[in-house]
Amino acid sequence: DTLFAFEFTTDGFVPVFLKNEPAVHLPAINYLGQKVLDKDPQVFDWVLPNAETVSDPLEFSKEKSYSGLGNLNIQSIVPVVSGFQNQVVFGLFTHVSDPMLNHDFIMELGFSPLLETPSFPSFHMRFKYDYMQKFYVELSHHGPEFFDLLNDRKRGMLGTKLRLNYSHYWLYDNPQKIKQTMALTLYSGVEFINDNLVRVSQPDFGVFVTNLNSKDLRKSIGSSDYEHGNDIFLTFTLYGTNFEAPQYALSTYLEYSDFSTWLWRHNVLHVKFAGGYLLNNDDLVQSRFYFGGFGNRGIDNDKIRQFRKVFRFPGLPIYSLDSDRFLKVLIENDFPPLRFGNLAMGDQFINHIDFAFFSQGMVTKNSVLGNFWIDIGAQLDIKLKHWYNLESTFSMGIAKAWSDKMADWEWFLSLKLLRD
């Protein structure tokens, strides 16, 4: 008395039972091709030539050069609410580009009309022009930072910043890539750097950075992060200020990361070595190396596992430890992701959970807080899916650090919006 069938839905084929009875209404199948013919009968005469026919594309199309500037279009003009330290910024965001992204313009202008403390500055501007994703110019004047609205640790920097950046791939053969980046940044009227936690010794200065990165990292089916390969960074930085009586400081640091699986599938061992040296200049305190913290803010748009960065040291307050040279090692174990099949509420899913356990050792020189350091910590990341397409991550971490002079610990909770 029943029939077994499969019903096609957005979740795939679902088994169903149908009553064995005559169908009251059985409409004809509407084919898209037939609808097109009914609407445009001339399509019926569009017959492809046989395979032996050779067509010259110049006979029916004229070749001409593509002009990126000639094809610029306004992608968006939207009013925005942003932040700058303790201020609320009301402004306008504009994005202009061509279809091939040869030219990409972004500009945000804002004003702080509310009487916050402090009320200065009232005008904010951020502009960026990107050419073929190789060269860009960025200019900001008290640049707005949306996530300053949601966090106690502010990144909006008082002053003006002009940055020229150029990137070049010496090798692009996935998964291996060798990329060099060069950047010249000029600062004016700056008081603090590093999330407004480090006061500079000179308000006007310039920084030239060149970085060479060799990356050969691979994932596997079922993994949630890199499982094999290595990642190498070599960075040189030159600081300069005071054109009448020039002051300079030169630093370099090297990072080497290696990823491999051990014990069982998707259990990843990550080992990272790093070292840096600074030709110190006491008149340029902003050139020193600053360590500390997990790095994650309460509501964040940065990387999820920031403790991997060379200047992070969980257990210490962020940027609290400064030095002019260092050696550092990180040993991290990433456990296999814990995945869930049907753990959801409506269209909100818990995709999987990542857990990492790590420890670092570091030797510094000329540091007030101590020169010999070790820490131990852990981080848990819950990956969330929203409406099948959007992603966010809720993270929590805890760590403790010890030195030859002191001990400290820290913890954090953080929500990373959208994909990492």
C-alpha cells in the first residue's frame, strides 16, 4: 500500500514513503531548454559548425588592449560607523576598482561628532590604492579602526602614516612560494605604537622593511590546518629619524617553522625557531623587539592562533618585555580536529573544535623583566558555521610564564568574525 522513493531537497536525496494511490495532479515536466526556445525561437537556428571547420576569431571579434582605468566602476559607497580609540566615528566608505583588479581604490572618511574623552582628533581618513596586487600606497590620518569600538586594546594610531609597499614572487609553484616584500613607511605626529602600548621616542620617523618568505606548507583531507612542510621568514628593518641630526637603528630576525604529523593521523607537531639582533639606538625605542601576550582581542579580525607569531609570548602582558636581541623556540602539538555531524541550532552549526598545547623558551638580553624565559599554555578554537556559508571562531586560551626574575599568567576569550 506504500511506495518507497527519494525526494530531492537542499539537503540531498531524502528517503520518503508515498501512498499507493492514483495521482490527482501530474503536471508535465518543464524543461529550461524548451522555455528558451519558446521565448527566443531564433536559438533553433544557432547550429555549431562541424569539427573540421577552422574559425578565425579575428573575423568576428576585434582585438583591443584592456584598459583598467577605462573600466573603473564604483563597487560601493556606503555609510559606516567605525571607531578610533575611545571615539565613535561616523563616515563614508568608498570602493572603486576595475573587473581585473588592476586598479583598486579604497577610501574611508569619518568624523567624530560625539563629545568623548579625549575629543581630539575629530577628522579621520584612510586611503589605499593597489596596483595589480603587487604595489600599493596607503595613507591614513588618525585612521579609523572598526574593532576599536568593541575592544579595550585600541589599534587606532594617532598621527599620519604613509606606506609604500611592493611584493614580488621569485617562485610561485604551489605549494611552494618564495615571496619578497619591501615597504617604506613614514610616520608623523605619532605618540604610541603596538596597540598604543609603547610610547615612541620620536614622533616623526621612517621605517624601511624588506622580508623574504619561503613557504612550502600542505594540508590533507580531514585536516583543519597545515600538517606538512616548512615556513621561513628573513626580515631586515631600518629605522631613521631627525633629518637635521640623523638617528638610525638596524635590526634583523629569522624565523623557521616546521610542520609534521606524529603519533596518529592529523596530530601535528609544530616546531619554530627564531632569533633577532638589533644595532641598538637609545634615541629610537620603537626599534626594539617587544614581546608578550597571546595577541587575540575580545572581538577580533586577526589570525586565530596568534601565539605562533615571533613576538608573542603568552603568559606575559602583551608588548611588556623589550629586548635588543633574542633566541626563541616554540614547540606546539595540534590535536586532530573534533568534528560533529549534526550539532546545530537552525542554520547555525558547530563545524569542529581545534585544540593546541604549546611551550616556548626564550633568551633575551638587556631586558628589565628578565633574560631567561619559559612558558606553557593551551588554546581551544570552536569553529562555527552560519547559514552554510559564513564562518566565525570562538577561542579561549590560558598560559603561564616564568623568568629568572618573575612569573606571570594570562587568559583570554575571543570571537573571530568571518573566515581566518
